[in-house]
Amino acid sequence: MNPLIPSFLGRQLLLTSVLTILPLTLGQLPAYAASAPALLDDFSDARHNSIGIDRLLFDDKSAGGQSHATQKCAGGVLTVEGELVPGRGAPAFISLVSLLTPDGKPHDLTGFEGVRIRVKTTKGILAVQVSSSEIQNFDYHTSAPIAGKRDEFVEVRIPFKDMKRSWSEQTALNLKSVTSINLVSFGMAKDTFAYAVDEIGFY
């Protein structure tokens, strides 16, 4: 287990909570596949990703937490910062969700090997999560926490094959079923977090 993740149970609770809200927002996702561009977001627009879809920011209030965050987009860089305030018996989280289609239908990513991100982590823990319409228990494929120098942009490449589900059977990610790429900040105790990202895409 990566030492940055406080416990297996904590990560399980986190990932259950993070994406439980998404189906309530998007409804049932019908089967659909279309090829996705290599660039998902270069943050040149303050509101939309590079394929014209609003960025979504989810917090943990539905899971009993009181976490909050702000996002600011300027000069091609998105900065997200806030405070993690867990509820009783549950970890805290903030999730930045970038959908591949406006209605949450999946895209076909079979031409790509993984997620590419240029990011600067200043405080807290940040991981990349890939949501799939095939996963019904919200235990989506997630990376280990992003490692890198604090306060310096680094390019991180995360192979799809290295992303894991936390408590379910370790099934391979079906790249024809990907609905969103999520950046998740989380923790088991009250704390602040901050990161900046200037590009998300696929390689």
C-alpha cells in the first residue's frame, strides 16, 4: 500500500463516496463509443474543457463532510485550493470531474495507453481517477497519489493498466466505456490542499 494512503478502508470509503453522486447528476448512461481527442483540457477557457464541456467540482457534503474548494482559471492554468473537512467515520474529498461528453456517455479510448497530466501539487494528496459506465459499485480505476516536486509543474503519465480498483475484483479497465477523468484530493483528517494543472490529455 502506498504510505500516502492512510488505510485500505479509508480509500474504499473515499472512492465509494466520490462517485456515488455522479449517477444522481448524470442519470443512467447508455452504451455509446466515439473516439476521443488526445487533448482533454488545456485550461485556455475559464469554464469549459477543450472539448467544450463544463468542468464539475464535487464535494463530500452528501457523505457528511464539510469540505470546500475554489477554482480559478487564468493564463492556461487551473488552480484548485480548499479545505478537507471529513464527516464522522468517512474521509474528506474534493473531486474535479472532466466529462468526455455533455451527457456523460462513454468515449472509446482504445487508441491510448494512459492519462497524461501536467500538474503542480502544493499541499495535500491528489490522484487521477478514470470513471467507466461498466462499473456499477463506484469502485473506479484510480492511480496512486501523484508524486513530484512541490511547487513545480511536472508531466505525469499514468498507464491505464496500472490503475486499480480499491476493494473490488481487479478487472481490466474497458477503454470503450470511459465517461470522465477525475482529479481527486482526499484525506482522513482536516487539512488544506492546493494544486495547479495546465494540461490533461491522453498518450
